[in-house]
Amino acid sequence: MSNAMTTDLYEATMALSYLREGMTAPATFDLYVRDLPPERGFLVAAGLEPALDYLSGFRVGPDDVEAFATALHRSYDDLEPLLGLGFEGEVRAVPEGRVVLAGEPLLELTAPLPQAQLVETYLLGQLSHQTTIASKAVRCVMAADGRPVVDFSLRRTHGPQAGMQAARLGALAGFVGTSNVEAATTYGIAASGTMAHSYIEAFADEETAFRAFARTHPGPVTFLVDTYDTQTGVATAARVLRDLGLGTGCAIRLDSGDLGALAVLARRILDDAGLPQVGIVASGGLDEYAVQDLVRAGAPIDVFAVGTRVGVSADSAYLDSAYKLVAYDGRPVMKLSSAKVTAPGAKQVWRRPGFADVIGEQDELPPRGGTPLLETVMRGGRRTGEPDTLGRARERLAADLAGLPPQARRLREPMPPRAATSAPLARLAGRVRHQIEHRLLPGDHEAGRPGQGADRPGPGAERTRSGAARPLPHAGGTPARWT
């Protein structure tokens, strides 16, 4: 079986129905995040490169058809129309590393409807998870304020694949290394690691453990010093390092307790031992909030090793993302569900200085000072260029962060910018809503019907959960609010 099987069952049932009904005209889907998670002033687009790899190799084979048939308790012949289905469409997307806002398409895909439907689950999973982790990782880099950050998350991520992604996304965000050997080899990231408490416990005492480790690894070493008593552990490490003539590039690691106070103590012991060049690595439940507190307190920590909380984005572990049909066979479409109204038609996002972004129709004239975010990355099911690199993604991220308003960069209580909707897109939304209401809801627009009349939001508006109308979408400076 292939990756075509990594999908929700209803994607296969819809695709099969489309094929049997002859509905194979081009369909356009937008993939975007409805609203930012709490304590997020922005997101970092990520996951596009693996998604393009998936689309490039997507094809439904005989084993996939057999599996779909088994899942549906149907015969192979019933599901055979899916056989050979591949991806032959176009993808326009925000390159990895760009900063994005709520409502802005991360990816827009146009392909024959059955193809576009069947790839939904995989694309949502890739971009949602990886954008979540990249957005968490870059906050750690920002909090560290120039001090190196390394990834120690593999052992507690949600599976090995998630651990590989966390290491790659940490490197995209600016981490200097990872403990994940496979990721280091695959992505060209520096491998970084020390020792575990179990290593210390396996020896009679800390000094014996440190000397044994140094014999096996004669280069720069990092000793874990808090297995028993941190002050004693640091003093022992300092004695071993001095006796062996080690110093430059070496470090001690603090993994528990009051890291700020212990770092001050460790720095004093190391300096008194004539080892000012020996660094201090901190780990143990760190995330951007803890790192920021330590930096602001002036803790003499040289390297931050972040793990569990970053690898799973513990404080905001998911995105409210969506993959929605916006056009089929040349006809713009939209969803009118309460609190989940979508915007019709293919789009472009225009970035203006200060992140005064505008979401508009794909072919409309750009606003003054606007540059497009969505780039064509696939045509006819093939990449339009060479695969992107982590280096280029880091450059894009650095440039975007430099232009992000300070209030959006805050780690605590940020104020995220909101993208506006262009006037042409707002007018299109109004027209499509009007057509739907008059074509599919006969008489429902008449005054006096339940939920209608003066209390009903008009074209380009939706109701909030409280029942009040809010713009959807509007021109000018009004935030884009389709969901």
C-alpha cells in the first residue's frame, strides 16, 4: 500500500462518487488556519516540502484499492474506478519559513475534483502539525536572545516521524543542533548530546563516570552534574576537567531544580576552578517562557536544550486549520454554516509593510506596496523548481520576523495583526452568498421567515456564536473573518 491510504475513509467515498458521477472538472481548495492559538502573535508556514514530496508520488495502486474495498465491505470491482488515480494538479503555496496570519491560505490546490479531495487528509496533517511546531520553535529562538538552542525532543514527541519533523523544524527556526541522529544525518543538522542520569548511576561515583566518559570521548565533553547533588557534581566535573586538561568546548549540564540559581552557583565553581571557558547547558522542561525568564534574570546559561514542551507544542498543540472547496468547474463556491463561513474563489495574499496583509482574488491588481505570498510550486503534478532548502527558509523567516510589529512578537499576550479582505473579494463573497440564498433557499430571504429579516446578516457577514453579526469578509481595514 502507498501513502494514498493515509486518508480518512470519507475522502475515498467522496472521490469514488465524483468519479462515478463524472465530476472530474478542476476544483480549488484553500488550506488555512481559522484563528491563531492563544498566546500566538503569528505562525510560521511549514510542512510544504514534505507535502510536495507526497503529491509528487501520489498514486492509488491495486493494494490501495483492495484496502479501500475492505474498509467499505465492498468488492474490489466496486472501488476499481480509484485505481491509477494520481495527482496532476497545480499548487500555489506560501514558502516554508514565511510568517503567516489567521485566514491566509497556506496552500491553494487546483486539480480534478477526485484528486483534490483524496489528498486532503494528508495535506492537512502535514501542514497543520509542522506549522504548529515551527511556530513554537521560533519562539524559543526569540526567547533565547542570541544564545544557542538545541532540540532534545525525540524521546517524547508523538512518535518517531513527529520527532524527525521537530528536529527539521527546529533547524528551520534557528536551532543549532539536535539529539536526533537520523534527523542530523538526513537534514545536515549538527548532532548534539551529553549523557543520561543512568550513565552516572551505573558507576560507583560521579568522578569515575566522568573520567570513563572522557576516556571514550576525548574531544569536548559535557558532564551531567545533577544526578545526586548539583553543587558536588559541578565541583567534581570541574576537578576532572582540570585534571585532564580539558576546557575549551566542554560544558556541564543542569537538568533539574532552580536552573537560574544553580547556573549562578555552577558558574562560580567553574570560574574559581580556573575554567571560565567551560559552558553551562540547561535542559529539563524548558520552553520559550522558561527560557525567556532565565534570560531576563541574567542566568549564566550558554545553551538551552528544549525537548518535550517544544516537540509537542505543549501549550498550543494543534491548529484550527481547514481545507475548503472554494471553486469547482469555474464556479466560485462558499460555505454558509454558522460561524464557519468560507470565502469563495482562488486567492492571493498581498503582504504590505507592517504586516498590513490583504487577502484578495488571485487575479486582482495588488494593493499599493503589496507583494504576493502564494507562489506556484507545482504544475501538472510536478514541482516547478528544485526542492527548497532549510537555509532559504531560515532567511525568509529572519526577514519576516524583522518586519513583524513588536506587539505581535511578544511571547506573552501578543497582539497579532489581522489580514484585511480586498474589495473585489468582498464583492464576490456577497454575490455568491446572494446566489446561494436565492437559488438553494427559495423564499428563505423573505422578511418574516425564522432567522431572516432585519436580524439576518446580509451578504459578506456572518453571525458570531453570540448571535451578533460580524463582517465576512469586508474591504479596507476590516479583518478577514471567514472560517
